[in-house]
Amino acid sequence: MESGFKDTQIEDLTFAIIGMGLIGGSYAKALRKLKVKKILGMDISHGILKACLNSHLIDDMVEEENRQILSTADVVICCVYPSDIVDFVKANKEHLKPGVLITDATGIKGDMSEKIQAELPQGCEFIAGHPMAGRQGSGLAMAAAEIFDGSNYIIVPASHNTEAAIVWLEEFAATLGSKAVVQVNAKEHDEIIAYTSNLPHVLAVALVNSASYDDNTKYFIAGSFKDGTRVADINPELWSDLFLSNRENVVIEIEKYKQQLDKWCKALKENDAEALKDMMKEASVKRRELY
């Protein structure tokens, strides 16, 4: 990063958002509220980009014929699949501004950070980030600046990252509305996310796909079923990529969850009320500690 970057007011920065879906669109809406200097948008769909431009969500479209406009961006936020970020950098590194900071919003890290940094020109920096923000549904139509309000923001520094980049991303996350910003390494990130994000999505999909689901189900639904299945309304392309990218950790978490289900089956078969109470009491204490 160039020395003056961290001291530049956000109103004087130009941002490029790669991938104008739910998260990319939400970043754009949040940045618009923050009155940044300029917002560039890039997406595989020309129609989506045109809609973003017409609604003043972005100021310029980045397409094949004008990729050089990327050279005006101080910060690039990649909201696409992990493998697509590497491809983006390879295809556009000659257009990147010297000293540009690139970050992401992907749910799985692996060795992505090192791969991306290896492709970048000298002086450019990639730092991995993960806003723990989202909502039911997918796509640009579901985007909202408010999804960052009160959220947690995970920063995943690598050995090549400068202190200036880490500090800037921490402050940026807070400016977006995040209530807590934490740092972990890539291995820790992917292990924890397998439990807190991947597994709940697996469970929601499995619950809706249960053999017990039928045409009458909708007449017997209250808050618990709605809350438990909210994330079953899922983007299959994105989430299959995330599950497979983190498959070893996800399998471990599924096995751990199966152990808990086995305890429930055992207690129910043995008519063991005390075991049921103990499990629920333990969960109640942990849930209150979380919130």
C-alpha cells in the first residue's frame, strides 16, 4: 500500500466492486450512503450492470472494452467465488492502480490469499475479509446497506499483509456498521465457518428436504420452523462451491452433529427425561452467552 492510503478520507476514495449480487450490491448501497468519491461495478451480466448504473448504485460499469477504468480504483472488493477472484486478478492486474488494496467477502479462504498476492504487481496488496452479513434470498434485488449493521467482520491476514492494510480494513468494517472485528488465520477461519455457517445451511436444506415435508406442512409452521429453515432459500451455485471448497471441515462438523442427534435418540428411546433436560439446559446457557 502507498503510505498515504490509510490516511485518506473515505469520501476521497474510489471503490470497484466485482460481482453485483447480494453482497456486492449491499457494499455498493453502503458505500453510496458513505458518500465515497466513486463506485465502479463489474459483473458477468451486462443487464445487471446496466440496472445498477440506471439506479445510481454505481457510477461506471467495468466491462471488457473499458477495463482500464479499474486503474482509478483505490480499493477493490471482490464479491465472487474464491476461484473467480484469482481469475479476475490474472486477467486485470495490468489495469490495477499502483498501491491498490484488494479484499474479498468469500466464505472460504484456504490458500486463496497467497495465490492472489503472487499474481499482483509490486506494491499492490490483497487482504482477505469476510463480513458475517447476509439475508434470505440471493441476487442484487435482495441487497441492502443495512445487512452490515451490527454484524461481525472477520479479517484473515497473511504473512504478506502490512499493518496499514489490516488497520484500514478494521476501520472500514466499523464504518460499514460492524459491531465487532476479529482476526484469525485462514485455517482457523475455515474450521470455524464450517460450524457456524456451513453446517446451519446443511441443516436447513436437510430439514426442508425431509421425507416428512408435504403439502400440509405450511399449515403447521410457527417461528421455530421458519427460523430453522430461513437459509434453505439458498444460492445453489455459490453454496455448492463453498461446501466443496471446505468439504473436509464440513464433514467433520456433520459427524459431530450426528453425535448430538444420537444422544437425543438414546435419551428418547430410554425415556430418559433427565438426559433431555441436561442437554437443553446446557444449550440454553450457551445460547444466552452468545446473545
